[in-house]
Amino acid sequence: MDKQTTFSDIESSSRKRITKRDAFLREMDAAIPWDALVKLVRPHYFEGKRGRRPVGIEKMLRMYFLQLWFHLSDEGVEDAVYDSRAFSEFMGVSFGSGDQVPDATTLLKFRRIVESRGLGREMLGCVNAVLEQKGVMMRGGSIVDATFVEAPSSTKNAAKERDPEMHQAKKGKNWHFGLKAHIGVDAGSGLVHSVEVTPANTSDIAMAHELVRDDDDFCYGDSGYTGIEKREEVESDEHLSSMEWKTALRPSMVKELREADNWTHRMEARKASVRSKVEHPFLIVKRQFGWAKTRYRGMAKNENLMCALFALANVAMWSRAGRPELPAAAPA
């Protein structure tokens, strides 16, 4: 976006300290492949000739990403752009020149386009295509894991019931009600390449075959994936059956090996160090972005949201790694 320099920009440039929020937004502004994402959304963005003048796609993408990064409502994003200099600079809004911030209703309509067309998953693919073109995302192996995303369990609503598409599951001694986000990450870079969303009672091992790529030779997983080589969907597939599945021993067995078999214990520690890469995207999405709980009812909207969040997590991880600026255009 072309941004006109104003007197407020000149005044802010003399500040002695840049806030963490301002630094984060500047990093994301430089790292996100805006041209590729605008090209992705354009066929679905209806810019009619009647009514109000349509808002540019890139500006709406910026507002939508602010909502995801800071876990804000539609009205909350609109208010935050007016209140925060960092937000208004990221949006490219200059109040001195008469620019207007898109209102909450405009963001709502844009978000519904993204949700109804399933553009969250396409955004993940678009970002990954740019990363692969840059030589960032490697090939050959994956790491798989899953995490619970809690949903409201209260029945204090008009229907007097919980979300029918969500389920409960037990992990250890704790019960969780909601959904489960399954991801496959590149073993070399730790970037997410596959996302699947299921009810919480779906086992991790049941979705592992959906999270590996066609050219993967090996896959790491925790003890929840023990015995995956014997599953029907793996044995019946030529590629999956030829892969090397590196699963961790159960914690009780590792504890016994700590003294009895020091070599095997060290090997388990090495495998755990590789698998740790899959935890980083969960940390960013659930802790930094604040999406530890669901906001929407049903699986479809939440799946679209998770895909978009992990796409932004990929950009954040690669930006922090000190990489050069990503290309603006997606590969043909």
C-alpha cells in the first residue's frame, strides 16, 4: 500500500523507543506476501458499482489480520485502529488527510467472504507456496501433533445446549470440551504445512495420514501415535506404508529406561528435541495470538480460522528467524 507521509508520521519518527506492538506490526508488514494474498482474494471479493465506495482488498486483509493477531471483535478492531497509532500506521490510515477506517460491518462482510469460500486454508497454501519458492520450507519429513482448543461448555443460551459439533475428551486426569487441531509441520524448518480440525474426541493417530506430504520419507510423532504402522489406512497405502514412522515411547517406559538403558534413553531425548518444533506453532496461536478457546460455533468456521492463524504463525516464525524479505508475488 502506498502510504503518504504526514506530520504525525514525522513526529512519531522522533520517538526514542518503539513499542513491541509497533515492532511486531512492522515485521509482519514487511514479511507478509500482500500481492499474493490480494490476488487470492480478488475473485471472491465483490466490488459492486452501487452503494458506498468499496474498500481495497489489502486494507481489509490488514484489518482482518489485526483481528486475528490481537483476538479482537469486529467492533474492537475498528476502535483499536482509531486508538492505536501502531494499528493506524499498519492499516495505512492517515486521519489528517481524511482517510476513514472500515467500520465493523464492512469487516464482518469481508470475514464472511473468507469463511464461506474457505479462504483460510487457501491462505495457508499461498503463504507456503511463497516460502517454498524462497527455499525456506524443506521436504522429506514431517512432525505431527494435535492440541485441544476449548469451546464454551455452558448451556445458558437460547437453545439450552452446547455446540453439537463439539465433543469432550479426557487427557490424563483432565476433561476437555471443544475441538482438536491436528497439524503437520516440516521437520527441517518447523513451519506448518497441513492443518485438520476435528471434534475433541477424535484420536491423534486417526488423522496422522492426512498430515503427511506425498514426498515425505519419515514422520515424527509422540507416544499417541504408537502402532500407526499397523493401521489399515497406512498399510493399504503404498507411500504411507513405505515411510519410517518415528514415534516416542510412552512416558512410563522412558522412566524405566532412565537407569536400565542409558543409550535408548538418550535416543528418546534426541527424538523429543526434533519433535519440539511442532510445539512452536501451538505456542504462537494459543498464547501470543490468544486463540486458546473457540469463538465460533460449528467446525467449518473454526477450521477456516485455524488455517488462517497457522498461516500467520508461519510468517511470524520465519520473520523471527531473521530471514530476508519474502517475495511479493506467488509463483505462477
